[in-house]
Amino acid sequence: MRIGRIELTNFRNYQRLALDLPEGLSLVVGSNGQGKTNLVDAIHIMATGRSLRAGPEASWVRFEASSTEGFARLYSSLVSADGPSEVEVVVARTRPEDGEYSGVRRRVRIDGLRRRVAELSGQLLAVSFSPMDLEFWTGSPSGRRRWLDTAAAQLDRAYMGTLEDYEALLSRRNALLRRVQAGQSSAEELGFWDDRIAVPAVALGMARQHYLERIGPGVAEAFGAMGEALAFEIEYRPSSDTNDPAGYAAMLLEIRDVDVTRGTSSTGPHRDDVGGLLEGRPIAHVGSRGQLRVAALSLKLAQHDLARLDRAEAPVLLLDDMGAELDLNHRKLLMERIPRDAQVLATAADPGLFGDSSVRPVAGFRVSDGEIFELDG
């Protein structure tokens, strides 16, 4: 799969952008704050419906955009084994005068037809690595769950719909827990929601575990190929080990008093985690800064390989600030791991990043204050 053309309107610091991307490796260079990460983020949003960055979706709209242009538009034309296609995402502020504090409306079109956001997954097949992944193993479990959901959804079109169902039911169950806590409802009413939430909860847990079991060997291999001598593996840490909906509902009944006291659901896929083990010990506790970064990179490289295996075509690979915090040896090993048959978009502050490597970009661009220029030579 590859991207033919990207068009951005009022997205972050891009007022207008139209960029044709070639096959192979493209390098985008520029100083900090000029728009390198924003370009990668735009592609990531079109691939997953989610931003690489935290913050409200209203912040996707260019800060300087007038109230009459309180929207951001992201568009890409794609070429894949299934033929050409188009993806468009529009985010409009519901109260443009409130700027980043506004609510938003989202519109997704695939090949010109209106679709749900959940249907974006797998249309633009892409794997992203960004500086934010430096905190992948040491950050909050929510970031690791977000990655796992995105990765699993790209290979299973039904996954994101199941996740949406679970989150909607979880919201209703939590609202009822608060009413029970306040004495406004009976705890017996929870049984209705427990039976319904059990089905998507179990389905999510099983899908997550299956995905991690499949990707695990590739992560270990990539970690070793990046020059690390210690054994590295990943593990799924579910908050519940029940794989039967009836058993899951029974488990919720057992902890009902705890949930009522807390006013929120204490167990479920929203509490799951992904762990990394270095020689059997948590890498978050014993890993060096470099090992943490290599482990995160290994995860994304293995994700790329698994997606290629399942979809019979190479995903677009996005490497934002790819040389940051890597020594020369690890940087060279990473370059050697870049797939030659995939479209790759790499960003860096150093235009000579590939100077001593056998890997050469087929195109180079410089970004400056939201504008992109092609480099000569």
C-alpha cells in the first residue's frame, strides 16, 4: 500500500498543503516546531481516527483559522492491492469562537461515501513511530492500550466496532454505579448491564491476547536484530482472566460492592495493560533509555511485519524524528531494518541522517512554518 497524494487544509500549522509522495523512502527535514510531526500525525489520523498527540480534537484545527473556517480537512489518495481509494477526514468546531475549547463534529468519507470513524481502521494501512513512544513502556497503561487497539483493529475490521460497543456500555454502567452510590438507583439494576457488557469485554480480551501472541516472536527477533543481547518479550496483563461471558458477568457480580463504593468499574478491558520483560524483569524498571526506545521500535517493526503478512502488502511506515536518542550503531541497524518494498516517510532535523548509510531516500523535502519544499538532489 502507498499514499499517492496528501491534502491538508487548516490542520495544525498547515493552512494549505498538497503533497505527492513517491514510492520508497521519503525524508522530511526541518527545525523543531515547523510541522514535521504534524505531517506524520495527519497520516496517522487518517489511518486510525486518532492523533499521536494528546489533547482535544478541536486543537487539530489551525489556531489562526478564522471562525468562518473553524474546520480541518485531511485527504489522501491511496494505491493498494485492492485498487485506488480515497480517505477524507473533516473535523469542524461546533463553537468556532471558543477555539481549542470547542466541541467538534467529525465527518469521514471513504471513496466519497459517508462512513463511521471506526471504519477508518485498515483503509490506510500504516504503522507509526514517534518521539512520544519513548515513554511507551514507562508511561500510563492507557497509551499501551491505545496502541494495541489501533494495531489489532487494522487487521480485524470488527475490532473497533466491538471496542465502541464496550465503551458505550461501560459509560452506562459507570453512570448507574454513581446513581447507586448516591442512593438514587438499586444495585440490582446493574445485572442488566453486566450481562450486556460481558460479551464485548470478553471478545476484546481474547482479540488482544491473540494479537500479542502473534506479534511476540517478531518483537523478540527485531530487538535482537537491533543489536541487543538480552532477551526481550511482551506480555498481556488483563484485569480479568475470564474468557466466558457468563463467567465475566458472574465476576462483575462478585465485585459489585467494590464498584459501587468506587463509583466506577474497577475491572475490564479499560484496565488491561501490556508489559515488556527484559530477561524476565519489567523493562520499565531495569531498561536503559536506549533499551526502552529500541524495545518500542521493535514493537512497531514487528507490527509492520505482521500487518504485511496478514494483508499481503506492506503498510506505510511513518518514522518521526527517527534518529532521536539513538547512538550511531543503533541508528545504522534501524536503517538496515527499513523495509525496501514499503513506502516510508521519515522525519529528522538532520538532512544528512542517511549520509553514511546504504539506504538512500528517493525524495527529500524541507518543511518550514507549515510549508513544504522539495529538496534538490
